[in-house]
Amino acid sequence: MSDKNIFTTNTGVPVDNDLNSVTAGSKGPTLVQDIHLIEKLAHFDRERIPDRVVHAKGAGAHGYFEVTHDVKKYTRAEFLSEVGKRTEVLVRFSLVSGEKGSADSERDPRGFSVKFYTEEGNYDFVGNNTPVFFIRDAMKFPDFIHSQKRNPSNNLKDADMFWDFLSLTPESIHQVTILFSDRGTPSGYRNIHGFSGHTFMWYNEKGDYCWVKTHIKTEQGIKNLTRDEAVALAGKDPDQATRDLYENIKQGNFPAWTVYIQVMTPSEAKSYRFDPFDITKVWPHADYPLQPIGRMVLNRNPENFFAEVEQAAFSPGNFVPGIGASPDRLLQGRLFSYHDTQRHRLGPNFQMLPSNMPKAAKENSYQRDGAMRFDKNGSGPNYWPNTFGGPAPDSSYTVPAIDISGMAARHAYELSDVDFVQADALYSKVMTDMDREHLIGNIVSHLNGAQKRIQLRQTALFYKVNAGYGERVAKGLELNLDDVKRLTSMSQEERVKATSGESKL
């Protein structure tokens, strides 16, 4: 073969012409014998892999994480073992419920996922730009996402679906308040925080463990859009956040984040005033202050978005020694679901793709075969135990045992006033007057598209958070405040019954 830069087929055969199909005469029909044409069309037909069900649209970049504070007393994780140690990372930012073609400025939580290529295997941080979430049991997740997507009848986004589910799920009120503030429309990915939301176990060499929440704080400062700015930007530049991240890194303006943790002991968790594993709650900083542990910098754009970012597969179940799961109900469901959806989207060997394979560690498992197995597939035994020198488990990596007891049943969380306390603190103590004005305007603008009975049910929840909050929403929607107050005084079951489809309220 000559050194010329010759265009070939996928099998390496030189292509003589890429502009004209093989036909029977200059005007005749195309012939099936044109293998290059068939290959080109067949590959084109299959270029798009299934979109992520959630987090479909996103942007990504490469960088590093550097340890700045000693945390060996909390975790044995090797990538956190020494101040100054750097680990390569891949970060993907995303919209949560938005579709692949969504505008970057849509009102939606932002996904914030980090893959750490550690010497002990890949560790994934899979969080959002908000510290809480809408639900706390994985059983509700498919229904929640369905309610935020398109109506199956007319394929249109539906305010009734959106607010019907949320108003029937009072635990969502904290996240709803965040989402409909200006924090629900960030100006770009460089200007958002990342939160684990979930609580995780960290454990050290001695097997002592603690519970940890992680916060990744932007050094560029939080910057949000108003509702009007977000709407205008969606029409002017729907890819603004993606462009902003890419262009800044290209110009050498590398975005950075400071990484913190909150730490709770097992004994504190048993007696804390609310369930510390409930993702609809934050741990107050006064009780558990932020402790800095490191810094993350993004300094390299992907060379090919599809290969490096679209095919990247993240999972909160990708742990390394020193970090493990907690009893958080929503997390427990995600530990299965994320790996499962990647197998569907990318195939059973998705972890062999360059973005997903370990870079600083060697994969040494008994997994074999499956679609798109593109390495040598192993020549040793594919079972354990064996006596042929295959890799053996090492009990020194055992995760600490925790005490779990109780009756096996479908236990419901009991709705209580504590579900509204933190939303009240956010509304009345954290937000400014302008923040509250924007929040009310954003809610009224969106909730106005739902049926009145759903408006009343949701407004009653706002009133339970804070009377002024509920009154302002009611006024904006032109609802009868006495009806709202009456619903507020009811139990959730009574409130639902009073605002059912047959209700005269």
C-alpha cells in the first residue's frame, strides 16, 4: 500500500469514487453490487444510538481533580490519599428531562456527572446542580419522568401532567421551589454547582465508616437567567451553554470548581432529627459544615463529541474501595437502573468504549463475549473458582457491614411538616425580594396552563410551605384564597379527593 492518504471502506479497501453510485448506464438504476454505497447508507441508518431517557442533551469536557486537603481518616480511596495528587476526569453536564434538541436555557435541573479515572478503577460522581430531588423512592421515578415528558395522546408538553404529579407528591415541594426560582435556568454550565444529593458511605483502611454528601462549587460564580432572558435565548442561541463551555476551554479560560464534603457519623445518623438518607432534604451547614477536599479543572475539549461524550456512560454504582452506597431508597434504585440503561443504549460491552474503560487501572474480570466485544476476549477460564491462575477476589477490599433490620414490606414515607420546613427556609430566609418575585412569576406562568383543580391542589402545598408564598401564587392565578386555605387544612388524601377530576371545587 502506498503512503498516499487514500479513502477506504470500513474494511480498508480503497474507494475509487465517492460521488457517483454504480448504475446500469448513465441514466440506469443503481446496482446492488455497489458495496461502498450499501455500506455508506447502512452505516448512516445506524449512526444514532438511542437517546438517554433522561439527560438526553449535554456537553462535556476533560480535565483533572487535585486533592487539596487530607481526608485519609474518612476514606481509603487511593485517588484521595495524598494532597497534591491529580486524577484525570471526564465531566458531562446535561439537561434532565429535556430532549436532545432542547434549548440549553430551558427550565430544568442540570445533570453534573464526573468520571474519575483512578488507579483502582473508575469512580463516578453522578449528581445534579440542585442538592435535593423531587422524589425519594425509585418506584416513583418512571412516573415522575413520564409526567415531565410529552402527553402520549397528542405528543405535546402538558402542564396538567406536569403539575398533577407534583401536586400529588408533596415531598417534591423543596425541589419545585428551587426549579422555579432563577436557579432553574442557569446561564451556562460553567456557572453551576454540582451536588451528590444522595448520601454515600466513605470508609477508611481500618473499616471505620461515615456518611458523606459531596458539593462541587463553581469558582466562576453562580449566574442565572430570568424567565424572559431564558425564553429569548432559546430562540436566539439554543446551544448557548454548550457553546460557552467549549469556547472558554478552547480560549484557555479553564473553568474550575472547589470540592467539599459534609460528614455525619453513624451514631449521628441514627438520632438525627430527620432521615439523613432522604434526598428531598439537605443537611444544614450549621450542623455539618462544608469541608474542602479538592479542586477540579476542565482544560480539554473533546476531539469527537460522539465518541467521548455521547458514548460516555455514568453510574452512581461505579465505586472504588473507600466509597460505597447508603440506604437511600432512590439511590438503591439508581444503582441498578443506570447500568441497565447503558446496556440498552450502548450494548453489553459499553464499558470497553474508550470513555468508559479504566485508564489508570487494568480490567481483569471473567466477563466474556456479547455484542461488540472488540478486544481479544480473553484466553483463560471464564469462571471462578478455577485452578488455572485466573484472577482471585481479595477480601481486603470488603465494604464495612452496616446493621439493617425490619419487616420486608412496602413501607411508605409518612408525610409530615418536616417536608415543608426546608422549602420555607429557602423561600423566607435565603431568597431575596427579587428572588421571590421571580419565583412567583415563573410558577404562575407555568402553572397557569393546568386545570384549576390542579392549580388549587398545588397552591395549597405552596401555602403549607409559607402562607405568603401560597397567597402570592393564588393571587397570580386568580384563585379563591379561601379555597386554598381550606385545602391546606386537609390531609393529603382529603386534598386529593377534593380536587379529583369529578370534584366541584
